[in-house]
Amino acid sequence: MKTRVVKAFGDPEKDREVMQEAAGIIKNGGLVAIPTETVYGLAGDALNPGSAGKIYRTKGRPSDNPLIVHIADISAMDRIAHDIPEEAYRLAGRFWPGPLTMVLKKTDAVPYETTGGLDTVAVRYPVNMIAREFIQASGGYIAAPSANLSGKPSCTRASHCLEDLDGKIEMIIDGGEVGIGLESTIVDFTESIPCILRQGYINEEMLRSVLKDLSRDPPQSIHPKAPGMKYRHYAPKGKLSIVKGSPERVTAKINNAAADHGQKGETCAVIAAHENISGYRGLRIMDAGSLRNEDEIAGRLFAILRELDKAGIEYIYSEDFDTPRLGAAIMDRMNRAAGFNVINTDEDQEEKT
Ligand code: TXA
Ligand code: MG
């Protein structure tokens, strides 16, 4: 299959032809990669069981890992979810359209293929104009996981989608680099207390400004609440370690490691805050952005992991980006990418959490 990459602008006039073509693909059960404000999505018709199957096969994703249904209008929620709690409407009123996904009880309109066999459905109304035009044109209900192959870092540019999906899908809509670079915050509304299933740009404090009760720990049950979170994620090919501690200790530890790897002829890189990069020697340095600009760090992360893969780096060390607003979401992704492999220089021993 030939994969076409087509530019869109977020302007209904200019994008009309592209959207008509993309909608045709979706209505025929095909797949299109689309930009959203968080990461690129691999889109198919959420109400067509065959499309869900195609998404799982294309991504190499286990079919028990449910897909988010994207809508382009709050009222569209009523067809796919029932018994929606008042608080969910309030949260949507505050943060939709935007990088927030809500898990609700599903109606029969949503096939079990889309929800990975669950009786619940994850719903998101993105703010990105290209995504909204596309969803509208394609019938209003779009299943879209992140467009990366399963296990790889999410795509923040159309070129990342092409790396992963060339020859596997009909079309990639190029909307440029995404704004946020981390996947949406997920809140579950199907238990007695709303619960954060995935950290994201809408952080806990923002959620608490609307929700009186909010839990951080999903209730234990036989089925993991966000099945996707049990798999290794965002992982580069090289061995990634997160190095924690005071900046001096972290720099010293990583420089020592770099020297060891260098002696063995192994390639090695560090992902560091802009403020710290001048302290590193003898390894490839990836500037994650300034600690004073968390959005920059969030936005660069996945592209950096992909770049290190392309360069075939064998050992990767990352500083801890425990910044006030987005630190929880950034470090959630980094810890998963590292398989929770953390070196704590204050204890100076490797800890596996
Ligand atoms: O920002 C985003 O959310 C991006 C863009 C494309 O919208 N999408 C995205 O999808 O990150 P994906 O499939 O990569 O991650 C969705 C996560 C998975 O961990 C999945 O298990 C969880 O959401 N999820 C989906 N439906 C669920 C449900 N009914 N109950 C619990 N978790 C669910
Ligand atoms: Mg994903």
C-alpha cells in the first residue's frame, strides 16, 4: 500500500479536499494518521468493529488494550456513553475541547472491538482544528490510539508517523509538530470516586479545581483499569536509566558511566536540562529544554527518544525532570520508557521500583 502524506492547515476552506479524501478512507474501513494537540493518532471508524481490528494489527498492539473514541462535539458523547455523572459533564465543560479523556459506561453503539472487550469507553474531544475537521467529516466517532507502533515513543511529528506506518496505512495528515507532546490525561468515572488513570497536561491540581473527590490509585481488580498502562511503553532500543539526586552527583555519575562505556567502545547519551548540558563530557548530549519551560521539555521528549534510536545509541541516561506543573506526566513517560530503571545517586545504588 502506498502511504500518502498530505498537509492540512486547520482551516476548513483550505482543508476541504484533504478532509473529504480522508473521510472516504475512514468510511471504507481504512486508517489515517492525524495530528491532535497531544500526539498524532492512528484513526479509524470507532463504530466499525473491522476498523478496530485493523488498528490493532497495524500498531502490533494487543487487542485487549482499548482505544480512545474521539468526538468533535460534547453532545456526541450521549450516543456512546450512558449514565454520565454530573461531575464528568463539569470536567468536560472546563477542559473540552482539550487534552482530557474520560472513561464512561459504554452504550451498545460502541463495538467491544473498540473497547478491548470492556463495558466502558474512553472519550476525548480534542482541541486541534485539523483533528476536529477530520472527525466531523468522518462521521463524528473516531477511534485513535497514539500513531506509534506498539511499544515505541508516541509520534509528535508527521515524519514519526511515516517512520512507523509507511506502507501500512492509506494516508498521513501532516499538521506540523504537535503542541503538547504528551498523551491526554485520563480520568475514570465508572467507579464511586473519579480516578486518574494516566497523568497528562491537565494535571492533578487542575482536575481538583473541578472535582471534589479524586483518587490517584485505580481500585485493584482482576482487569487493570487502563490496560495500556501495563505494557512497556515509549521504549527506546538503548538501555535507558533515570538518574536522580543533586545536579552535581547526577552529572558526575553520568560522566563516569560515559567514561566506562567509552572504554568498552559502547555508545552513550544523556538527556539533560538546558541549564546542565555544559557539565557533560564524552557522550552525546540531548538538550531537553529549560527547566523554566516545562512545555518545551514535554514537547521534545518523544522526538529525542526517537532520535537516539535512529543514532543506534546503546546506553541512555536521563536527568529527572521533576518540574512543578508537568513533572508528574513527564516522569510517568520517562519511567515507563526506562522500564522503571532508576539510579539514585543519593543512595548511590541502583534501585528497581
Ligand atoms: O492524547 C491521547 O490520548 C492520544 C491522542 C491520539 O488522542 N491517544 C492515546 O491513545 O494516547 P493510546 O491508545 O495510545 O492510549 C490510550 C490509553 C491506553 O492506556 C488504554 O489502555 C486506555 O487509554 N484506555 C482506553 N480505553 C479505556 C477504557 N475503557 N478504560 C480504561 N482505560 C482505557
Ligand atoms: Mg499509546
